[in-house]
Amino acid sequence: MLIVDNIHAGYGTSEVLQGASLEVQAGKVVALIGANGAGKTTTMRAISGMIKPAQGRVLLNGKPVQGYGAARIAKLGLAHAPEGRKVFGPLSVEDNLLLGAYNHLPMFFGFRSKAAHDLEKVYDIFPRLRDRKQQSAGTLSGGEQQMLAIGRALMANPKVILLDEPSMGLAPVIVQEVFNIIRRLKEAGTTLLLVEQFAKSALEVADYAYVMEHGRIALSGTPAELHKNERMLAAYLG
Amino acid sequence: MVVSGALMGLVYALIAYGFQLTFATSKSINFGQGELVMLSAFFSLSLLNWGVPYWLMIPGGLLFGVVLGLVVERACVRLTLEQKSEGWILLTIIFGLLGFSAAENIWGRDDRPFPTPIPTEAMQFFGVSITPLEISVAVGVLAVMGVIELFKRKTLLGKAFEAVSADRDAAELMGISARHTIMLSYGLSGLVAAMAGILISPITTVGPTMATALILKAFAVAVVAGLDSGFGVVLVGIFLGALESLTSFYLGSGWREAPGLILLIMALAVRPNGVFGKASIRKV
């Protein structure tokens, strides 16, 4: 579904990614773990078109998309819930969700009724968003904003979702809640690439995982395989 | 008299609103906006002279404003924003100068009257003397601003517009093209400028310099109100317009331009984000 092949990317003259490759198969949850500054978020940004890779290929459903702008890649079925959530603060919760489905809805009128079914689905997963649908997104708590960011990505009915550090800055209880939701999405057959610093929790939900170090993939395997790897244990799971 | 001043102030508010539209999406403004007002007014006058009926002249003039707004975006703004430079400041000023010279060459330097079917004799309302023409200005300003605000709140495209102002990167991730949204904001800003030109021309006459003072005061209103509050520009615009007519009555009409400029200096010194402004803005 999503193949990243030997990409190099960075900001200005500093090259953060030095030939990273990974693959996400349809219906699987794949985790990308690693220390701060290893290049996880940069990988996500290079996939979704927020930065342009200097080299390498990104294949979405077999189609090369590297070098496309973010809006164009989103139209092709990739939803990226970015680091720091980036909800539209002044807009209401419901408007945020509606904008998640921007590509599928009419521009002027009738978009609300066309989106009603998907909205209900998202509200069923996140009942708290239904309670706050008229509230402006900027006034939500961190956990609620994260749920909104995930819900907004779901609204696009995407082929692949990129989820960048959903646990960042959240209380442990809320982190658990977020991981429960990821588990539910997995059961529903969602294709997901998950970036996490909490390697343990990430390995609990993932089908497959990549470990990133200094802009390259250092290790990869199923969670069971990684749990047997001594280097992995010492560095990330200790 | 204070009331007619306040109504004139609504025109400042309308032009200031045009600044806000483009600032919201792109953090840039068109410093040649005054020339857009003037060129659209001249074009509308030409339409009337070519025998175009009055009701058709208005959409024609507005369309001309939209086209000019899009030209400004394409010629002066887009490339500099892509290079993350502030070059649009200089380029929009240059565009304004070009527009000014073009107007002088095409239509001449003289001020010309702008005909209107709306009566200009003053009427009395509760002891206030006011002309139907002035009322038409107020109605026109509020109608245009109202329609644009409704568009922003009620349509998905309008919400996308707000999303780009709130977080451009995140909007792109939703599949919203920031470039198209910025084009839209410049088009709307041109429409607003043309509307201001058509509304004010019957009162002030049309000439190459008609918008020079107007634009300074619109800028004062935008800065005093903050570059993100549509409601704020209306209040500040009305306040400034009323203040100006009081000043010219009590101090003499030579002092007419003073309050706007003093207000601008005070606002920049005391509350640089504007009385109604929230976010900190980058000074240019």
C-alpha cells in the first residue's frame, strides 16, 4: 500500500534522512520507533509531501508520489495526523472534522448532509467529540485535540493514515486511551503507519516495526522478533 | 454631519477588510490597494460612458476588481511568498505606481463626476440630516462584508479559507490548496476594493489621486482594529469617520486628515496588535 524506497530528505542543507526504506501493507499497523532526532517525523513529512525528498521514491498504492505537494498527495488517499496535532484552533470541532473530508464534499452547500454518515462514525469512536462539536478546537484538552486530529484523518476515508506521536505531551491514562483507539482502528482494518517514542506501547499494537537511527532504518521485524533482539532491548525496551 | 462622517468611515472599514482578507491567508497585503479602488472606479465610469446600464455596471466593475486582485497575486505576491521573502511589499507598491501612471495616461489627470441614480438631497431623520446616497454607501459596505462573512462561515470553501489562515500546513494535509486559497483571498480583496470605489465615487468624484488619502486611513483602521477582526474594522472605521467630521467642523477642514494619522501613531505605540487583534503580527 505504501512503500518508501531509499529516501533522502532534510531541511536546508542538513540531510536528516539518509536513505530510509520501509513498507506498509494494506490492513497492517506498522510502527516507526527511535530516539528523538532519529528522523521519524521527517520521514512522515517526506511521505505526505510537507517536505520534498531530495532522492528516493514514495509509492502510494503503486503510484510514485514523491515531489508532489501535500494537498495533492492527500487527494490520492493519504491522511497525515501531524506531530503536535495541528487542529484548526479557531474553528469548531465539527468544522475541523468536515475539513478532514474536504476532498469528498461539495464546496458550497449540502456538505453537512453528505458528511453526516461519516461524522456519526467518528462521533461513535470519539463520543467526547460529539459532546463538544460546537466548541472551538483550540479550547479542547491535549487528549481531545489528539482525538480530533485522528478523527479528522478518518473523515477522509484514506487508504493510509500516518499518525505522528499521538502520545506526545499526554497523561499516561490518556495515552492508554489513545492506544485503545489505535487498537480499534486496527481491528477495523485500517492501514496505519505509527510514529512513537513509547516503543513498548507501539510494539503492543503493531504488526511490524522499524527502528530508526540517524536517518536510516537500523532494525526491523515483527514485535516478537524485536523483543528477542538484545540491542533493541538495551536501547528501547529496557 | 457626524452621521455622514461615520458612514464615510464605513468605506475605510471596507478597504481595511480587504487588507484583512489577504493577510489572513498569506500574511501579505497589497500596498497598491488604493490604486485598485481608483482603477475600478475609472473602469466603472467608462462602462457607464459606453452606455452600459447602471445595474450592469456594478457587477462589471466588481469583476474588474477581482481580475486586478488576481493579477496582483500572480505578478507581485506568489513568487515572493514561495521564496519566503518580503518582496511583495516592494512589488505591490510598484504595481500601485504603475496603476497610477496608467490611469493618468488613459483617463487623464482631472477629477470627473460619477453619475448616480440615487438622489443626493438631504433628508431629515430624527433631526439628523442625511442623503440617500450616503445611506447607499452604508448599505453597500455592510452587504458586501456580510456576504463574504457568510461565505466564510457557511460554505466548506469558506471554512477551508479559515483553515488556511489558522494553520497553512495542516490545511494542505487536508487536501486544501493554499495557493488557490490565497488566490481566492486576493480576488475577494480586489472585489472589495472595486466595491469601495463604486460606492464612494458619486460622493468624491473619480480621479487618479482619489484613493491616496483614503488608503492611508484604511490602513490606519486596519492597524488600529487589528488585522484579524472584521467586526473591529467596522467599529474603528465608524469612529474614525465621525472623528474626522468633528475635527473638520471645529478645527477646520485642513485638519481633516489628522485624526487618522494620530490614531495610527498611537495604535502602533500602544497596542501594535490592534485594539481587537489577538495574535501577534509580523511588522512590515
